[in-house]
Amino acid sequence: EILNGFGITAFQDAAATIEIMAALQSLDQRNELNAWVVSSMLSSEFLIADTLYGKELVERGEEFRSEQHRPDFVKVALDGVPPTKTAAFLTPYVENDGHTHEHCGTTTMRPEELTGWLLWTAERGLSAKIHCTGDAAVRIALDSIAAVREAGYTESKYHIAHGQFVHPDDLARFAALDVAADISPYLWFPGVIPESIAAVRPDDESGHMQPNRSLLDLGVTVAGGSDWPVSVSPNPWEGIQGLVTRQDPLGRAEGTLWPEQAITLEEAIEVFTIQGARAMGVDDVTGSLEVGKSADFVILTQDPFALPVEEIVHTKAVETWFRGRRVH
């Protein structure tokens, strides 16, 4: 209901448990699931304890498939986050908090372990969302995905989630390997998270996060998400305005974060519609208004293309329609 209130009719759960998938299936069977939902099944207990994960969970995923719920992905948390120095980087963190200058962070899986997991899941027709916040984690993920592609698995979809730091040598590999960049707000513009990252990463690096313009120019599928409830709000218009301005849409923080990576409003809306649907594998039914697709659309309070860019964030959903029914 909250997501429908923001005009959202499709989403991906990035850390789905067996309990969550059972609930989604139950809602769908009762005709109460007003969204297309793609689940990413936990590969480890790194994120959530006391629930099934890994092969045991994946082997049960099909039990929970329904018309609108698709358990099509697995979730890999390949590293942590930069502020706690648990993200895996190619170069060291700044020296403080007792870490030596050699500390670069580590991944939660060895490269060969990740490759084996992705091959095992690809054999079962599954895709993967891989959390990578450091450039070393991104490179390791791309290396493993390359091995999967070389093994002949071309249909599986792969997301690098967050990926705020990507080594320039690896940008083009996203397109070459058909890997989507799953990007989240609060990382595109100044705020608490970028400030925390700046405290632990070199200055010349911390100001260059989220190369969204570069990725789009290379033909990469860039998909917008909220990372809610980690983020405060799932409001897509905050993300859309932030992508266009690279400034905090709510005015909480000053400045502009790497303005050269700003994208256009049309591109930003595509990032939150057809690009997201394509990355999730639901573009067969939603993500654009086309004959034969689901009648999923939103009526807005204002035309974002007719406004000063600073007012886009005030756009709200008057009505949200899903499969031809008004759900908000």
C-alpha cells in the first residue's frame, strides 16, 4: 500500500526469506498483491539470521511462484559498506580507527566460491543481484559473471547493486557482460552516507561516486531503486531529481556530487520505469505503456517536464493503477 501510494507497481525484494516469499504468494492468491514482485533469495546468513538461506532456500523457491510473484533471483552480499571499512576496495582506506594503511576491506566470498555459486544458480535458470560497494568487489563480481557467460549461460540476469565505486577499466564490462547497474538514492548527491564515506576514503575518490552518466553512455542498463527501508523513503521522485541535479532534493545537505555524472529527466524516468523493469525481468508485462502489457500507470499532481528541476521532488501520485484497477 505504501509503494502504491508513491505510484509504484513493481519492485524487487533484495533480501527475500522463505517467510517473505510465502507472504507474497499468499497475497497474490487472495488477489491482494497489487504489484509485480521479483524476489532475490538469500545466498548466506550475512544479512538475516534464523531463516533458510543458500541452496536450501533456492531449492524451495519454486514453491512460492505465482502469477505476480517471481522468485527469479538470488542475493549475494559480496562486501559490506565503506563507512565501516567492510567494503572491498582496490586501494587502502585512510588511516584511522586502528586500521593500518594496508587495509582495503575484504569480500564475504572468495572469487572461486562466488563463481561456483553463480554457475550453480545459473544452471537452475536463476539470476543474481550482487551487493558491491567497493571497486574491488565490483571487479570480482564482474570476473565471476564473465566466467558464467563463458560457460554459456546468457539468459541469467545480473545486477551490481549500489556499485558506487567502479574502476574506470571496469565500466565497459557492464555492457559487454550485460550486467545492470542497480543504483540507489542517497549515493548520488550529498548527504549522510557520502559524508561518512568521505571520512574513510581518499578525497579524490570520495567525490567521484555513482558514474551514472558514464554507464548510460556505454549502453548499460541502469535501474533505479530506493533501497527502502534502508533509505528513509521509497519516493521515486527524490531519486529522479537527485539523478538530474546530483544535489539533495530535500535541501538537507549542500553542494553537488560529481555533477558531470548528472543525467536528463527523460533518462531518469526511464531508469525508474522501463530500465528497472528490464533489469528485473518483468519488462514483458510492465515498465512501459504498450499494447499487450499490463495497464500499470500513475496520474500525477504535476507534469515533471513542465517544471523547474528543483520542483520535481514535489510530484505526487493522485491515482495509481495496476492491471487496469485503481489501487491508490
